[in-house]
Amino acid sequence: MSSTDEVFPYHLADNNSLKHPLSTRDTSGILQSQWKNPNDILSLLLILGPDVVWRALAQLAGETITPVVFSYGWVAYAVNTLVAAFGDGQMLPQPDYPVLVIGAKSGHVRTNQSWIIGRLLRDFDHSQAKAAPNLNKFAPDYEALRVTIFQVDRRRKAGVPTRDWLWYSGFAVMLAQIGISVIPLAIEGDWAPILVAVSGTTLSLLQGAVSQWREEKWACPTTGGWTTSLTRGNGSRNVMVILGNNHGLDLEILAGKSWKPKSSIPARAFLFLLALFWLVLLISVSGLRANAWYLLTVGLIGMIHNLVVAGAPRDPSTLGIHLNQIDIIADSKVSKVLQKTEDRYPLVGSSLISVFFPGGMRVNNDEKEFWSKAESVRQNQGLAKLAVKLD
């Protein structure tokens, strides 16, 4: 053998002797094995999508039992909650729908910071968009503004939510998940999937049972407040007016987050233990070597249900706000709607002028007497003047 052969033991001309370490056959086998038992993907999915879990909890939380099911994203959510508990102490997400809260008596306009008030107006706008053609004589294209008047239902306790199909369906999904995870145990005697599913479901229920959910969700007096209007602001076609009657939630305080319950030391310790158990579950799942598809299906079903729960419109009573609709006021001109509203419900129409007419509302001579009386009413109560200008 020449010196050259000693340095280069493989002849360059012999292409077959320089094969890549992974042949086509090897790659095919790896892919086949991964699709047969994708255990690595399962552990990754458990830390993706925590926002969906967060919003699903915000929707259903409020009772000792909160049926938010085991799904992808729970591990990341539990760790994020622990960070929040040792930080600002807030468990509810920020509102995902813009709302202005206007006090009829004070005329103050607040930007809402409450999750449930945001969802209250969002779901109301959704219902109005579906029912618009049947509400009144004005076609939707020519209805400039619609003011819907509500009265708080005194027969129901404020801050106590009613249960709807979303709440009950959580238990049905939990049973379905456990049923799927039992299959490997029945067929092969593999008890790992059922252990993971039951453990995940138990931890999910414990996470939703934290009492701070209730304290934060309805962090305001429940003896009622002043009459309050909810709207997205200038350009919106809907206004919710909730008449104050010494019953129900004080929406102005709730919207401003004047009351901010903080996590107590026992609550933080409990959340720390839950986060620790979720990490233990994640490590256990990453070690599974068989029947991963069953747990992937369990997680997928849970994710779909949580997506529906997080986004589905709901009745106000499921938010602990119990209302009865008593009136609808609409017209093809915004100024006419405000005048009708002020006529039937003093102080309400005038409190909305600054919202829908930021530069001041101009009125003609026919409306002068009406708005002069409205301003006298406000001045007699020591309230701010109306922003009304005469043509």
C-alpha cells in the first residue's frame, strides 16, 4: 500500500464507499417511527398555547369547580401564573374588547380594565348584529345608533354566575378524554396514558379552584351603583345602559379596577406546588415510549374545547351580571337618539354627548329648549355642563 493510500484509505473514485451516515432507508425508518409514536411532539405541545387556557379559565372560573379540561398549553400557563402571582398578583387577562364605561350622573368616561365587562359588551354586540333586522323599524344601514336599556334582576345574586352548556360540556369532554386514555390499558395493559390524563384533569380542576378567580372577577361592591352606559365609543352603533337600582355590581368601580385583590402567601404556595406538579407531568410525558397517539388525541380534544370556551359568546348571567332588557331607543340620527334617551332616562343621554360628539353637539332652535332643561337638571345636581352648541 502506498503512502497515499495510508492517508486516504478510501479511493475517491469509489463513490459507494463514502455513503452518508443516514441512508434513505434510515430516514424512512425514523419518520415511520415518529409517526407511529410521536412522544417528543406531545411533550412540546404541552408548553404551547397557554393563552387559550388562560382565556378559557377566565370565562368559566368563579365557582369551586371550574371544568376547563386538560389540553395543550397547561404547563406553560401554570408557570406564567406563578410569575404573575409573585409579580402584580393578577390572574385575569386584560380585556380583549375595547369598552368605554360612562357614569350617567358623573359623566365620567373610563376606559374599561375588567375582563367581564369587555366580554359583556362583546357578546351583546354579537347578539345585536345577528338580531338587528328584527329589533325595530329602522333598517340596519340607516340606524345611526341604538341604545338598549337594561335593569338589574333583583331576584338573582350579583357575582354568582349561572351555568350554561359550555360549563356542563367540560365534564363530558373530561369523561371522553379519560375513556380514550383507558384504551391502551384495556388492550395492552399500558397504564401510563390513563395516569397522565387523570393527573392532568385533576391539576386542571385544582388550578381553576383558586379562590382569587372569584375575588378578582367581581372585585367591586354588589349593592349596586349609579346608572352606567357601556359602548365602544364614537362610531359604535350600540350602547348598553344598565340602570342603577341599589342592586348588582358597581360597574364603574369594577371597570377601573379600584379593588385589586393580591395573591396571599398560601395562594402563592398552592400555585407554586401546582406549577411543580405540571413540570413533573411534563417530564413524565417526555419519557413515554408507546401509545403517544392516545394522549395526542386527548390533548387535541381538550384544545378544541378550550378554544370554543375561550371565544364563544355567552349570556350576561354566566358572567354574574343578571339583566332584564326593558327598552330600545334608535333613530337614523345620533342626536335624535340621545335626545330620546335623555327624555326617557334623565342624565343618560346627556352623559353620552362627550362620547359621540367629542367637539360638542350642535342643536337647532327646535332642540334648544329641550337641552336647556337637560342642562338645568345637571346643574341643579352640581354636575358638569353639557357640551351643547346652538346653530
